[in-house]
Amino acid sequence: MAQSIYIQKISKNKNIPSAPIIKKWIAHTLKNKKAEITVRIINKKESAELNHSYRNKNYPTNVLSFVYQTKSIIMGDIVLCAQLIPTKEKWAHLVIHGVLHLMGYDHETDKDAHHMESLEIKLLSQLGFGNPYKE
């Protein structure tokens, strides 16, 4: 198995990119790493429930990542709340952000955040998107 990417669209939101586009962004981030990833696209209600259950936060969030294994294969779920992601650019950013979490990156310290954000900016630029952190 090289890369297995599954897309579950629970939300009926109309701004959701197609499965092939999402898979392209994931493959671009992974490069040639072995992976099994499920992307679940949900609504605010499910997002709030998951955010409360796993992060003790009482509100919906735009992206959550759940890592299952990081030894020889990257395995995990990325959960995206369609109602909180307004543009294709933001979709690309959050998909890449979620994949980087599955690959072991985080933003817990300033140094880690800077490193992860730099990778996001580079990967997005390679796909034709601008810097998501520039206002």
C-alpha cells in the first residue's frame, strides 16, 4: 500500500472541494510517504461534539486531526467542518495543516509553530495558493 485516502462527506455544504482535489493536496503534502488517511467532512454540530470530547472545548472548530500510527506508515483521520471553511484556499490550508499533524508536526511552541507554518506556506505556494498567515 502506498497511499490510501478516503473521503467521507457528511456535510451537504456546497463549497466542499471535490474528492480528487482533496486527495491531490494530501498527496502533495505526503510526497511519497506511505499513508492511510480518512478525511471526514462534517457539520458544526458534530464538530462541536468532537471538539468537546477530545479537546474539552465547547464550540465547533474548522479542523481536527487524529493520529493512529506514525512508525512506518502515517495513519489517521482529518475532520473538517465545512461550515467553518469559506474558500478553496482555506480548504487547501486546513487539509495540509491536518496532514502535517498526522506526520508529527505541531504548533505547541513558538519554534514548532514557525516550522509548521513555514511548511504550510511552502506547500501552499507550490500549489498556487498564497500565504494563509498574511493579513
